[in-house]
Amino acid sequence: MKSILMIVQNFYPEIGSGANRLKNIYLHLKRSGYEVTVLTMNPSYPNQNLYQDEQFWDEEDIEQDVIRIHPAKIKKYTSSIWFRLFHYLESMFLFILTIFKLKKKYDYVFISTPPIFPSVAGMIAKRKMKAKLITDVRDLWPESLLGVGAFTNKAVLKGAYWFEKKLYKASDQIIINSPIFKEYIQSKGVEAQRIRFIPNSLTSEELNLALRPPPLSEEKIKVMYTGNIGLAQDILKLLSVAERLKEYSNIEFVIIGYGFRKNEVETEIKARGLNNITFTQAKSRKATLQELAAAHIAYVSLVEKSVFDKVLPGKIIDYMCVGKPIVADVSGFAANLIRGARCGLIAENRSVEQIADHIVMLAQNRGLMNLFGNNGYQYAKQHFYWNHNIEGLRHILEAQ
């Protein structure tokens, strides 16, 4: 039986597409007969206190394979980039310390980025254990930092790009959740045969949620956004859309969110007097998908930076999962996927006016809503099913 050590910053029961992806990779490898140990943090994203609620601990038997480390200084993700950087550095050193204490050797070390810092521990674990290193790239770092303007210091960026290249070189195999990442990673000197696309995917239970659509007799059309409210998501634009549609009493907006700019968005909703928006605090993935299943239209956005043309937000897959038509303020790969699946409307000029017009068009055309929703669901079943997509990782493990 082959053994795998997963070294990951975010993991069950944390919310977010990264933690969910890694939880499902763990579960499917475990069910396939591999011996898997997860080295991760005590759950703290977006706030450690969130996980005192039992709704988030909805999987049995995972903890028996988990080694958790407990940073002393940072208990939540703050609005300060520098405090978060300190949190990552502290975590990195604790990961490394734990690796040196481990007596067991593993056949594979599996790491996931971003954040980049656990990768240092993964490279050390590879050398210590003489293991193969598999790197899961969920987003391009430091490219994404440039995209949101988080860091502009040339010396810092030079060091970051140097480490990124070193990490890719050290990796025996790289898996990506967007096929557009492949060209970029190849430009860093990685051979194409070492890169494999494994998208974020869905379970059978999650796909079954689409079988419970909202009643057509509902008077209100519910437009929903779920997930991270960070630097990469232009959620303030959605507030402007809601402001523009205040006269439409049959359209209401719901945000189920968390993240870097959550407080700013909540404050702005109150300041603008937007009574047609309900802001709901973060829920477990299962509860969030159930809320989505009862909505009518789903919204996704990314800031207008070229680096985000390469990404596929996990929430798009979630929206497809529950059969919701999508209104999207995105471009690049994400926009092309929505067009190809014929599951929503793209704001081609990225304007508030066009987003609002798309929402009104769908709200007034139930047939179009249902058509887009069903198209997305069928596309998700065909392309984003964990039982099929995990075979790509199993192939890597058996070929090494």
C-alpha cells in the first residue's frame, strides 16, 4: 500500500474551494486504498471561532488521519496583509518542525499552493523521506498577488518568482485546477508531461441537490453570491447593481460570504441603505449549497486583471452543481467555460448596467433560467465529477 503525506494550509472543516478540494482528494485516495496522513493547521479561515459550530464537522473518521498544528499568534485572517504574512511564516516553521519529528516515511509528499509557504516544508519532507513530490497548483502565485496589488516591492517579488521556479523544478508531478495554468508553468521550465489538469469537482450527494429546485410560484427572484469576499472579487460592483435594481421589488440579493473585505461590504450595504440585499455569515459547504439550491440566479465576479483570465472560480462549478443560471462579471477562461456550457450570461463590457440588464432578463424569463440552469448541471455531471476526475491523480501515483 502506497503512503501519502499531505501538507496543506487549509483543510476540512474549513470553508472555501481550496479546503473542499483537498478534503475530497484525501477522501478519494483513502477510499482507493492509499494510506494518507494530512498535516494541516487548526481550522482558522476565516475565523477560528467559526468552527466551534458543529455544522462544520460533518464528516466522520477524517480526524484519525490528521495531524494539526496550532499557531500561537494569529487566530483569524485579519485585514492586514502583514499579519497574514506573519501567520503563514509561523505556520511554515511549525510544519517544518513537525516534519523533522515524524518518524514514519512516506512514498509521496503532496502539497497545495497558494499559500506558498507550506511548499517549503514539502520540499524538506521530500528530501528527508526520499519521497516523490506532487504539487497541487490552485492559483498562480505570485502572479495573483500582482493582480490584486497586494505586493509591489520588486525585491520581494524577485524572491517570490525565484522560489516559484525552484518549487516547480523540485516537483515530480504538478496538478492544476485550470488548464490555462499549463502554459504558464511550462514557461518556468516544466515539461508538459509533468503537468496534469484535475479540476475542482463534485460528489454524487452534491449533484443530487439540483433535484430540489425553488418553487416556480415564488414571488421573489433570489440572486445569490457565495464565497470569498477578497481582493480578487469585485463585490462592491454587485452592490451598485442592487442599487440600480432597487425599483424591482421582485428581485432580491443574498450574499453568503466571508473574507478580507467582508466588513467593508457589510458597512457599504448599510451606508447605501440597500434593503434589497441580505448578508448572511459563512455557512458549511453543505448548508451553502442547500441555500443555493433554493435561489434562482447565481452571480460571480473577478477584478479586471489579466492574471484572473486564467482561473476558474470554484463557485462557478458549485452554481452548475445546483442548476442555477449564472450572471458573470468575468473574462478569459471562466467566461469561455460559461459560454461553452451555455449556462449563463456574461457582462461583456464589465459594466454595472449590463449586469443589471442580464439579471432582469433572466428574472423575467423563467424558461431561459431553467434552460441555462439545466445546461450547467449537465455540463457539471459530465466534466466535474470527483469519481471520474480523481483517476488522473491515481494514474500519477501508480505511474511513479
